[in-house]
Amino acid sequence: MKRTIAIGDVHGCVRTLRAMVEERIGLDRVDHLILLGDYIDRGPSSRAVLDYIVQLVEAGYTITPLRGNHDDLLVRARFSEFWYEKWMMNGGASTLCSLGASSPAAIDPRYVNLIEALPLYCQTPQFTCTHASLNTEIDDPFTDTHAMLFHRTEAVDRSKIGGRRLLCGHTPQTRERIYHRLEWENKVIIDNGCVYAGEPGMGFLCAMDLDTFDLMFVRNIDIT
């Protein structure tokens, strides 16, 4: 039976991502996997995460990888000193190292093109999925691209998104808080701070079956 499954922020932790996809989820080619962004920065293997996503697509899996703010910073940093500094303040140096690049301009264009092509949102019958949030105070929330990448807005007017709930990553949550949001709130966040191994309530990659609402957790095995 086809499943639709979303995974929260990976942040360069490719071994943990593989364990989630291949072992915990057991992804099948009939499934639809939605990745909520932030594939790079902070963790040790940003390049390998991007390569793994490409491998899954090329192997015939149905993958919708959304763009996260960290992914977006890589693109912006190539043309702006301001955004370069923002990127370096948020873990960009680990990504440059992983990509074998001395500067944003030296990044292999394949990775830049990959990130630039990533959509900012997708929708399922029950959820609108973005990386960060959605500005439902305006008539067309999907015109506010900055909100989808960077905002932490909690308020969600479901009438603006077809009665759906909003599903995001971006803002690390404890497992307890993730369960609470899933049960009670219009904005569900499944970022369990995978890259923050050792922090109380954090250090797990989180995934959710969007039909059954079952949550899955894999402990970070990239950072010890």
C-alpha cells in the first residue's frame, strides 16, 4: 500500500538519514517521500546527503525534497557578502568543507542547480508542507517565499490552504512537543533536532506517515 511520509531536518547527517529511509521506514518505490529541507550545514556530510537524495530519485523512488533556509543560504551566499556571513554564522563552513570548496563561488554547479530547482512547498490531502512556515495573513500564502523558508509564525488560517494543517521542520522540538503539536495544533513540526545530539530531548531524526500520523524516530548516528 502506498504511503506518504515526511522527514524533518537532516543537516548533513547522511548515515542517520539512510537508517531512517532504508531501515526504519523501509521505503518502497510506490511510496511518496517528502523531505522538509535543510539537507546541509552543521553535520559532517552535507554533500553525501545531497548525493543520496539524487540517488533515490535516479533509482525510481518518488521523492519531493523541499528547499530549506540553510539550502537557500548556499545559493544566496554566492552573490552576497551579507548572506555569505549569515551562512557562515549558521554552519555553512561545514558544508563548504564537505563540498571541497574554498568559497561559495567554487561550489560544484551541480549542487547549486539541484538546490535552486527544489520546490518551496507541496500539498497532500491533509497537509500543506513547507520548510519553515506559511503566511496565511495574505490572500495567497504561497507568494510569500521568505515565510516558507525562514519564518517561525505559529498562526495558521486553514481556510487559506484548503482546510489542511501545516507541516514544517525548521524549529527544533522535543519529542513531547512534537506529539503535542500533532494532537492539538494546526502547525505540526517534525524537527527533533537531529544535529543536536546530546541536547535534552533532541538528537533524533523524525519522520511521520501523513495518512496514519504515526511518528518514527532514529537516533543520530553521525555525531557522537
